[in-house]
Amino acid sequence: MPTRPQLWIPLTIWLAASLIWVAAACAQESDRSWTGHVVYGQMTIDNDDAQVDGEDYDFTIFGVDAQKSFRQGGIQYGVEVGALFSLDSSLRQFAASSGSGGGTAAISVDISSFLMDYFFGGYMSIEPVRWLRLYAGAGPMLIWGFRDVEPAEPLPEQYTKESESGVGVGVYGRVGVDILFTDWFGLVAGARITKTTLSFDETAGEIDIEGVQYYGGLAFHF
């Protein structure tokens, strides 16, 4: 299964285009009550695997979300939905058994990880002036992950390439700010906290997907 960033960038562009088209279509009947974001950012996950040397995993984040307001005015509330994709690939040292004679050996492996999370929750926003919008949202999330461990140099005979996927359920909370240059277009910056766990029984055990994600991007108001 492909995990390279260049394969997922076109998917993000397609999702962004779809979001804008759907929001624009709905806005024709909803009195400009939709807000959409296309975002890019960073996330750090602790390296809890005792067999793998190296720093924590730094993931690149990209994705889209949409917010539907149920109330117009300076204070709004409604529902939000979105999908975020996260990628990391790094060369690390893996401690593996050296064979029937016992002992361990430090072996170089390329660890590639891909995460996708879908979230759906509620939000509230405040617009103190026409060009500034502050929002906060929270709710449940579903996360799916794929992890590929590939040898980077000759390995002991009993060690082979391993790939595995996992699913987790958790919660999220996030805050952000939209700065609008026109009635419908601007920039967004924000942060999100997640709490969930993925289980990779064969390659890494349980990985806690917890911490702060920072992102920025484009905002669209319809």
C-alpha cells in the first residue's frame, strides 16, 4: 500500500476542491452559514517503542474540514466535520535478535507511518469584527493508521519486512482563528489536541496518539 507523501497530496487537493464545491452549493440555501478550511501543519508523537532508537516521530499534517452554523450573528454555534492525513518517514535503529546464539543487533530500518483521522463534533465561534473569527470545537474521532518497517541494510535471516494497520477511537478538541481578507476568503491558524490509541501488535505495540497539533492554511466562508 502506498504511503509516500506525493501520493496523498493530490488526494488532499481533490478533497479541498470537493469541500469548496459542496460548501458553495449548500450556501446558496443557507444564508452564508458554512466555513471551510484547507490546512497544513505538524504533529509530534512520542516514541514509546523500546526497541527503536531515535527522537519522537514528527508527522506532517494536511487535510480539510467544514463547519455548519445553526445561528447567524456575532456568536455562532453548529457542527463540524473533517479529515486529516498525517505522514512520517525516518531511518532509525532497530534492536533485533542476532540469531540462535543469543544477543541483539542494532539494525537500520526505514519506518514509514500514515495516519488518517475523521472527526465530527460541535463548535462555537465569535466574530468581534467582520474580518476576525475565533472558534473552538470538540467531539469524537476515528483514526486509522498504517505502519511499514522496511530493512535499510542486511538483516538477520529471521527478520523480514513488516507492515500493519490499526484502528482507534478517541476524542479531540481544537481552537482556531480565521482572518478574512474578503467576505469569503482568508487565512486560518489553530491547534488541536487528540487523545486516542492505535494498536500495532506486530511492529510497535500500542501507540498513544496524544499531544498538540499545530496547523495553518486557507479559510473559506460561504
